[in-house]
Amino acid sequence: MSEPKDARVVIARQAARLLKDGDYVNLGIGIPTLIPNYLPHDVHITLHTENGMLGYGPYPHEGEQDPDLINAGKETVTELPGCSYFGSEQSFALVRGGHLAATVLGAMEVSASGDLANWMIPGKKVKGMGGAMDMVAGAKKVIVAMEHATKDGKPKILPQCTLPLTGKGVVHAIVTEMATFEIGKDGLVLTALNPDYTQDAVRQATGAPFTVSAALQSYAR
Amino acid sequence: MNKTTASAAEAVKNVPDGATILVGGFGVCGVPENLLTALRAQGAKNLTLVSNNAGLDEFGIGTLLKNGQVKKMIMSYGGECKAFEEMALDGRLQVEWNPQGTLAERIRAGGAGVAGFYTPTGYGTPVAEGKETRQFDGRWHVFERGLRADFAFIKAWKGDVLGNLEYRKTARNFNQVMATAAETVIAEVEQLVEVGGLHPDHIHTPGIYVDHVLKGSKYLKLIEKLTVRKAAAHV
């Protein structure tokens, strides 16, 4: 069994394998921000941040931070050669217009038909959806990177979401520390399995049925 | 023509109670700090503010919320401001949630004379409730209205006395589009230059959109989440 901290690394490493050299990608807050650390050496992607930049780089060295240079998580970042800046309207026009190869983001619930819930729990404080609804409506490939179960051990992959949606039928792939699923017309398809877990264990932890791909892959150790 | 205004107080003196104001910025980045500080002192009430975020408890819009000046927020994310969360939860503040890109496009449409548009964003979610939906090319879309306001408060890096503006890095964010969509547009700048002091190809907002230019007297330019690289880290 993996420790929770390891789970985040396993998820990020596996999600990185779904990205291709040359992709323009938007990474959500949390686990997705770890992905650049685990890209294969021959895969170079350009990161989009919805507050208006393509081609941002790692955090600055101490003392080199610039209040005018942040990502959508409001963290200080840096410029990579070839980066560009633009306003929010163009930033989302390029998202909505289908110009991003992929977005990777977290979720509270995902349904077997690709519905996503990740922005509000009724009765609790509402922080807002930010750019998540636009991202999942616009990116060519929507990848959810999340831990397989809630902190209470309940499934997050369900026949139907119980929480208010961020998008309907928008998720293409789910990556967890246990398994990777693609979502097709007939629901969930298991496409990669972490060898630390059995298919039975994945079935027990998953709230919806799934089929197994004939080309099932194994997570890299 | 000289659009400069002597002080932030002078710039905001005609904002009436009940006004709707577009406020540029993303988090605390690219925020019209001086105009918001002056508006707090001016005291206009029952305001509707259109802004991506709600500032912080001690900075920007958050200070107007705490001062009881705001009736309604039209926004996409309020996670960083406790005053906002409390007031939204207990009903003292009306909140209209917009997906961030829909908010930007509504303002773009408002500034470009477009009454509304169909977008796939938000279909099947709470933001589509009560709105017209329509299928185009096999995909469902939600009808969203263009958005205009009485005032826009904009922050730019450089500006000239004609109101031409140049932004810096990610401090551009909503400022550029908001400059197009209000009856009265007030821009504050870090550097005020003479006519000809900006390269025409580098002007992001042409002066036609801007009514008043203010040289900001003081910029805190806060950092919300300072993240730095550890010496050995590789990304």
C-alpha cells in the first residue's frame, strides 16, 4: 500500500504519461502542479495559466519573485524563453476555442459518463468555480488526476455525481493512484493498473462498473 | 487633450451610490489599488462590483466589503477573502457566480456591442439554470448576456496622457477587456509618460476606451502566495 504522499506522486507520474511532446496544457491546482516534475525527458509541454500566460516556468529563486508574474493559483512563477502574455478574454478564447491539447485537474466526484463535480458542496462555503468550467468545456482532452477515494474511504468515481456539476460529459480520462480509466460511450474502461493493486481491489474502490482494455498497461514503478 | 486626473479622490468623486463597477485584477495582481482605496474613503454604497476575485480582508475589494459598501459581486472565485466568505454565506452580500472565461467574454461582448453569445461552458451545471440553452453542431450551449458597467477601474503599468495603456506580464488579466466595457473608464498607472512615450505597437489598450488616467501614488503590489525554488529542485 502506498502512503498518501506517495499517492500524489504516483498520480502525477502516471498523468504525465498521458501528455505528448508539443502539447499546450493547463494544469489545475494541487496534484496536477506536480506533473512537470515527472514528464519523460523527450516530452516538452507548454503550460497555460488562465490569468493570461503561455510558457510559464518553475518557481523563482528566492529574491527574484515578481508580483506581476503569477499563475492561476496566485503563486509566483517565472518566464521560460518563448513565453507570451495576454488578457483574460484571449486566455479563455483559446481555451473555449479548443486550442489546448489537455487540461489536468482535480475532482471531488467523476461519473462513469464523464460528468465532473469539483467546485461546490451545498451548504458549505462556496469559493467559486474559477476557470474550471471553461477549461473542461474547451480543452481537447480533460484528464482528472485525483486520489481514488475520499478521505473517508468512499468512492469518488460514481455512476452519477451527487454534487453540483462543473461540466456534463466532459471528462476523457481519470488517473488515480490505483488505476487509469478512459471514458468512452459505454462508460469506464480500465486502461492502466498500478501493480500494487489488483483489479478486484480497484473494483471494490470504484463506485461504477468498468470494462478492462485489451491493451491494459501497467504503471511504471 | 489631457486625460490625467490630479488624485485618486478626484478620479472617483462622481461614483454614485448604486453604481456598477468593473474592477481589474486577478487575486492581488494588477489591482487598481489607489482607486479602490479612494473609493473606500469616498464612501459610495450599494455598489455592484464585477471582478474575478474579492481581494483580501485587508486589501482591495475586501476592504470595501468590510466597509459595507457592496451590495452584490459578479465574480468567479472568492476563496482568499474571509470577509467575502462570511458575508456571502450569511446573505449580507449577493453573489452571482460566473465561470471565469464566461465572465471575461461577457465583458468583451459588452465592450464590443454584442448583446450575448452561446457558449458550451457551464451547460448542465448550476450556472445554466434559468438560461436559454440551444444545440449547435450536436453540442449544447448556454446563452450568456454581454455585460457593461457604469465605471471601470483599471490598472496598467504605463500610460500616456491620452489614455493609451501598456500592461506588464500577468498583471494585464481582466484589465484589458474591462477597459472596453464601461461608460466611464478610469485607469491608474505606475508610470505616466508623455504623448509618444509608448511604442504604438506596444499599446494594449488604445486611449479611445479610457476617460481618465491617474498616476498611482503608492503601490503595495502584494504577493498572495510566495513560492520559491529550493536550491536543488529540478522542474
